[in-house]
Amino acid sequence: GSHLFVLLANKLGKAVSSRPKVQARTDSVIAQELERARSNIQRCLSRQGGASKTVELTPEMAARVEAVEKENRALRATVSTLTTQVEQLAKRLAALETSSGVEPAAAEPTPAAADEDDSDLDLFGDDDEDDEEAERVKAERIAAYAERKSKKVAVIAKSNIILDVKPWDDETDMKEVERQVRTIELDGLLWGSSKLVEVGYGIKKLVISCVVVDDKVGTDILEEKITAFEDLVQSVDVAAFNKI
């Protein structure tokens, strides 16, 4: 059993010692542990009087040793390949830098140059000019609008109204009723034709038409003005109202 431990320790020590330098620190720790294990085994053997027996490796142990050796060879091959690739990349990068060249960074402008650039910048003059131009354009647009509005003929809304003016009785002088009604004068009022229509029992009503400007004269004010002749007029009705 002790020979087996010694053999495994030697195998692992050789495998670790052959690994690449990139794992030198880790391998050093493992090597120290193996060396410590080897020393312990040797001390145990010395206490046993140097007695030793030849023990053959089992297939499982041999497979483990072979796996460690195989891993070691694979690691060495990988490190070698990576080293070669890094060297090739370094050569290509050096060649590219040499062929293309590196342009020097643009020098920062001196304070004097910066002052000259600032002196050419007018922060307020352009704004004043823009304001004056905007005011001029605005004035032109207002004048053009006023001119178009003055030339445009305003549409005046008008209506044709027919009123029925009823007297108190058959003794009311209807001619006097018509005369009084036509004395009403309003801005936007134009009286039209009239006629007397029989109502019954000898009573006649005055049917009179007029044209009014809608914004100035309404039916309410007409009724109020006509019924003010309370001695002659009993009531006023709107018989017709048509927009012109």
C-alpha cells in the first residue's frame, strides 16, 4: 500500500511539474501539498522499519493516473496554441499600426483664437433685426387683411314680417290705426303694404308688412311699440316671419 502512495505521488508530481507557466502559482501550491504527502508517507515507512511490499496498481488507479497524464498533455497543447495565436495577433496589430499610422490629436485652440471666434459672434444684433423684420411682416399682413375686409360686401340679414293689428271694436278708426303704426320709426325698419281684413261682426283687422334688419329690429319691440296705442289697438300677432 505504501509503494502505491509513493507511485501516485511521483506521478502527480511529474504531471504538475510539466504544466505551463500560466498555472505556476496553483501548481506550486499543489506541488507543496504533494511534497508534504510524500514526506508523511516516507516517515510512516521509516517507522515501520523500512518494510515494503510490492503492490500492483488496480485498473481503477491506473485509469485515474492515465486521465491525469492525458489532462496534462491537453493543457500543454492548449496553452501552446493560445500562445501562438497571441503572438500572431500582436504581429498583425503592429503591422496595421505601422501601415496606417496614427494622426496626432488636434491641438486645442489657444485663448487668443477663442477670443477671436467669440468676437465674431453677435448675440443681440441678429435678434433685433429679426424682431424688426417680424414686426414689418405683421404690419403688412394686418394692412392686407383690412384692405380685403373693406372690399368685401357685408351680408346683412333681413326678414319680412307680416303683423295682424286687431282693434277693440268695430267703431275703431282703422285708418287712424294704420297711420299711428306707420309713425313708428326705427333704424333697420321699413314699412310695406297693408290691407284691412274682415274678422267678423263688422270688425276688421289691419294686416301690415315690414322689412327689418335682424340685428336691429325684432318682433318684440314692434309689438311693444304698436300696443302702446292702447286706445286703438287691442293686440298684435305675428302672422308670418320669413328670412330674406
